[in-house]
Amino acid sequence: MRNEMFSSYGYACRELEQAGIPDARTDAGIITETAYGTSLSKALAYKGEFPDGAYDRLCNMLERRKKGEPLQYIIGSWSFMGYTFAVGEGVLIPRSETEVLVENTVKRLKKYRFPTVYDLCAGSGCIGLSIKKMLPDARVFLIEKSPQALRWLNENRLALGLDHTTVAVKGDIILGYEAFSSLPPADCVISNPPYIRTDEIDLLQKEVLCEPRMALDGGGDGLDFYRILSEKWFPYINENGFISVECGEGQAESICAMFPENAPKTVFSDYCSVQRFITVEKG
């Protein structure tokens, strides 16, 4: 039976390579393991029957991938900070570089007692829910506008056992904190907002274009949401609080200039040495 799975993996590799899919062998392995419900390494010692329809599932997933659908949507989940998040159509896929934002923010939050955290443009909830898992004493509010993304967010809250200890809020952050003033003031506002310039959206990889445009489009210069954060959210953060954001390559300097000159700022880089994260302290 193990030969069936390895034969399917070889077929998947050939199909994706011929279709010009980047990292074809890696994707083929993940798709094969998802279809057959076990890892290729465990298949070496596997003696049982594979689930009915495994090969058909594999073929269906391969066709979707060949058409440019993101691998994460096809398998229905992705790992972030060691936790599994359900993802699919209508929600931004968690990126590994965003883990740096979470790691640095958690280090700062450890200095607080029962910190209040807002995750703005929360999407799947990977940022805010990871913070809650790592800092159980934190009060985490996840604000998201899209009904589709909220569905994934609430699915992940439930799956991670955080449905009773975090709060999901449907709302548009463009309105600013005053529209959410029933919530307690934040010690930390964290966000990975849309930051791609409108005129660059259609030039993105077809996999990225499968993700919701509202989670990508940052306006004419890509900085619309940072203006909102600096003008309508930062002034309402608690004293000694801070805001942490992710941004695009080459945007950090412009974003820092949007916040008060006397507010301490820290810019740090992602795994590729790109200045991608900014922390601005209230005072």
C-alpha cells in the first residue's frame, strides 16, 4: 500500500513541475500527505488501508494548484507560531515573516500586567490569537471588517479554545478608536494592514490575487491605513502603551514620519533583512 502513496507523490511532482508551479516538489508532498492522511515518512512503515478516495482527492487538489489557487486554501490550514489556523477563500494567508512581529510584540507585552491588546485587520486571527496563546493573561480584541474573514477568525478562536477568552469585533478600523470606545483602552495595538499600492495589485502573483483585495490594497501609495493608525488609534492608546505594525519594503521611514516626533520608534527587519516592522511607543 505504501507504493500507492509514493507513486501518487511522484505523479504529483511531475504534474506541478510541468505546470511551472514554484516549489513543486514541496507542494506535491504536502498535497499527497493531505490526500492520504499520513506523512510520506510514516508511509514507509504503513501497513493499513488508505482512506477511500485518496487518489481522487489528490487529483482534485492538484488541478486546483495548477490553476494557481494557493496551497494553503487547498489544504484548508496553515501553521503560524506553531499553531494551526484554518484558512480559505476570503481571508489573508498567514506569512512566516509576520511571526517576527508577534515575537517582538510578545517580548514587550511581558512587561505588562493583564495587557489589553487590539489586533486590527485581524483576518484569520493568527496575530491576536497567537498572542493570547503565548500570554494567557492578555485581554485580546480582534477587529475585522470582512464577514468572510470573521468566519475564519471565529473558527480559529473555537479550534484554539479561545472562543470564551478573546473577543471578535466586526467593524471598520477606518472609523478610528472612537467608534469602538465601548472597549477598554489598549496597551498595545498591533496590525498587519493592507500596504500594497493600488496600481501594483494586478502585478502580483496569481496565488496572491486569490486572496481578498481588501486585505492587500493600501491605497495610492500603500500607506492609507498607517495614516489611520497614527491619527485615529495611536492618540487613544494608554500611556506607556505602544503600536506595532508590519509594512512593505521601503515604507518604514514614511510611516515613522506619520507619528509624533517625540514618540520613540523602533524599526526591525524580517528574515531577509528587509525593514518590515515598526514599533512606536506612546511615551
